[in-house]
Amino acid sequence: MRNTFFCCLIILIQACATKVDKKTKPNILVILVDDMGYSDLSCYGSEIKTPNIDALAYGGIRMTQFYNAARCSPSRAALLTGLYPHQAGMGHQNKDWRIASYSGKINQNAVTIAQVLQRNGYSTYQVGKWHVGNTEPYWPKSKGFDQYLTLIEGAMSYFNQWPWAKGQDTLEMRYNGAAYHAPADFFATDTFSDTAAAFINKHDQSKPFFMYLAYNAPHWPLHVKPEDRNLYKGLYDGGWDGIRTARFESMQQLGILDEKTVLTERFATVPKWQTLSEIEKENWIEKMELYAAVMHRLDVGVGKVVAALKESGQFENTLILLLSDNGACQEDPLGPWIVYPNDGEQGGVRSFPAYELPWANVSNTPYRYFKSFLHEGGIRTPFIAHYPAQIKKGQILNESVGHITDVMPTVLALAEATYPEVFNEREITPMAGESLLPTLLDQENQIRKGPIFWEHQFNRAMRDGDWKLVSAWRVPGIGRVDEWELYNLAEDPVELNDLSKTHPDKVEKMNSQYETWARKVGAYPKSQLDSLKKVSK
């Protein structure tokens, strides 16, 4: 009897210990926003009020030198796999060019965070924009997600599933495998937020969870709910120069920028505000008011998700990471390939507005260039990490350098999960990123071990320590450039003083490093890629 009692007691103790271990395993929530500029959050200097995101920033860490991969699909592939986009098959966008590094989908030699964590006892959820594989074998279920509400493509109306480009049928959305049909009251930002909150509330807490919440906001079209339309009425009446200056000063006061940083000149093609007609001013003012309203609704959505974590008792044990997929978007999407109606009130159902290059120049304050470019304005993103259990409040990390490929190794280190060499009998490409966990948990400004590389649409760059080599292929209003520029980011973070002529040896050395990397990952120059595309047809 006594032996039986002690055996039962030991089994009970082991069961309780196992339950505690599972409960203390961290949840992980990665929030990726779409086309948001470096200075668009109020905790990074904006006049746009983002109190829910700010609360995460002030309750955790803000990094000021964190990089994405310059564009929607490449950044998503890099985040999910820990690989450079070309290694994961996403060297451009989600179109298959029948070239391994430009396959338009996450390839079979890459493994996602969800796939690894799923095998380590995690429940996995995906909500929002996918954009890393158009066909069903490459949708979220096949990439490790148990439950999902996903937009397969890269852009959408916020109000419905109407096609917006030539050749599209109704936009492809899936809810746990079934076709999703938007209800009459559908609004994308709210639907994604509400779905993420519902997944959290219904989550079985005997297991930890990983959630990838990828908003389409604030990507064009700038659609707003009627109650949000006039939230920022009048704020932008003075034009873009005053807003840029105010943001720059706020960023300095917050400690986001140091004393070496200067405000770059207004972009060359942006006119002086005073030279515009009153009608032109009204048009531009409305565009920025809409953008700010889109940002407001995004922040409200993040608040809903955080509230669900708190109400379900999971907030304290959840690591939340928030970042943007690229710099602010300079694009004017209207053109012969757009079929979405644009004959209604701007911001409403029958409209397709964007805020375009002049206001993107504001969003990227104080940096140069935009989405898809590899100068700082195209690739530097706010990065917020919040984890009450282990991260100290209110930290700004100005020295540490991070890259979007670092998300996977950071998450796996926290979850104590091992990155596989083989997965489903396939050899897996070794990770390119570095774990930021020591930096986030110890608040040590870690020095990065190796360089970072970029290539997108023949724009090229690498950063090694404080030195950055960068080339823009073709610049709006300027034309073809395609020449190396060299900057010391410690002394010149906004890339104004090109040192390529005074340090030719450094340019030669870094160019050699870049060429070695490009050959390794399959990042081809234009002439070679054009030849490969002809052969693959």
C-alpha cells in the first residue's frame, strides 16, 4: 500500500512539473506591418497617436538600427525562415521566374518558424497577408500553421475582396483551409485584429503558441472607416516640410536620433509646399489625413490583440515583436493595370488612394529614399520587443544592429528549439540571421558578428560594422545610377557624405564580399538574370 501511494505521488508530482513547464514556455507574437515608415509611430517621433503600440515600446525595448529586406515578399520570407530572401526563393516578389532564387514562393530547402515550433509543442497561428506563395502547396497550412486567416496576395481593398489588378478574380482568402467570403461589415484591419484576438482567447493554454500577425495596413489603398475619417483633420494643412522638421526634433528628444544625425533635404522631386495651388494642397492634405487614419486603426487593432492576451492571462509570458516590412511607400498605384474603381470619396469603398512620394519622404524622416531601395529610408524599420517576464522597461538600443533574418534565431533561442539540418527528408539551408536574445534580455549592446547583405530589383548593399556600401539602380526623377556609394553610418547615419572616392580600397574589399555573397545566394545582376529568365521560359 505504502509503495503504491509513493508511486502515485511521484507520478502526480511529475505530471504537475510537466504542466508547469508547459505553462512557463513563452508564447511568441510577431506583428509585421506593411509599408510603414521609420518615423510613423509616436514612440519613434510621429504626430500620429499610436498609444497601444507605444505602450509596448515603453514597456520594452526599441531598437534604432534594425533592418528589413526592402519589400513585401522578400521581408516576409526572411522573417519566416531566417534566410536571405534569395535563399528562401523570394529574390523578387511572389511571381515564379523558374529560377531557384526567384521562384516566388518559400522553397523546399527552407523551414519556417511555425514548422520548427510546431514540432516543439507549439500551437501555431497566422493572420493577415501571406505573399510568399500563390499556390496551395505553399500556403500557411503547408508551412506549419495550425490555424489561419490569410490573404494570399500582396494587396487588397480594406472593405471587400474585389479584384484590384488586371487578371485577378475575387481575391484569394482562406480561413483554416476553407474559402473566406468577406461579410458586409468587413474591414481588413479590424477583421485581422479580431481574428487574432479570437485565436488567443480560444487557445489551449496547456501548450504555448506562436502567432504571426501580418497586417496589410498601412499599405495602399488608404481606406478608412467613416468614424476615423476626420481624426487628423487640419493637422497637415501646413505641408510636409513642417511635419518633417517636427518629427526630426521629436526623434531627437526621444533619443531615437543622436546629435550626429541631421535632417536630410526634401527629396529632389518634391515641390516646395508654397508653390502648390490651393486645390493641389487640399489633395495632398487629404492623402496624409487618410494615411494617419489608417495608422490609427492599426494601433486600435494592436490594442485589441494585447487586450486579449491580458484578459486570457497570457500577456506576461508572451514575447511580442513589432516591425515593418520596408520603408514608406512612394508608389502611385493608379495606372493601366489597376481595375479597382476610383470614382468615389477618397478613402471610401470606391477609391484607391495612396499618399505617394512627398509624404513617404516624411514617413522616412530623417532618412533617404523609400520602399524597395537599400538606402536607410528603404530598409530601416522601428523594432519593438516586449516581454514582461524578462525584458526591462523603457530601453532604447542605439548601438546594436539587427536584421529581419534575426527574428527566427531569436525566437528559436527563446523557445529552446533547435533549427534543423534536415526537415521532412529535405536538407535545410543554414540560417543567415543571428540571435538577438542576449541583446534583448541583458540590454547589452552586442556587436554584430558578421556583415549584412541586401539585393532587390538590382539595388545592392552591404553593411559591415559601421561601414555601408550601397547602390541604387534607378531613382525616381533621377534615372539610372547603379554606382557604389560608401558611408560611415556611425558618423553619417543619413548617408550624405559619400566616401567611395576617398576609400577606394574599402569599396573594393566590400564589393568583393558582396559579389561572393550574391553568387552564394543567387542574387543576379540584371544582364545575367535576363539571360536566365529567357532560358527558363
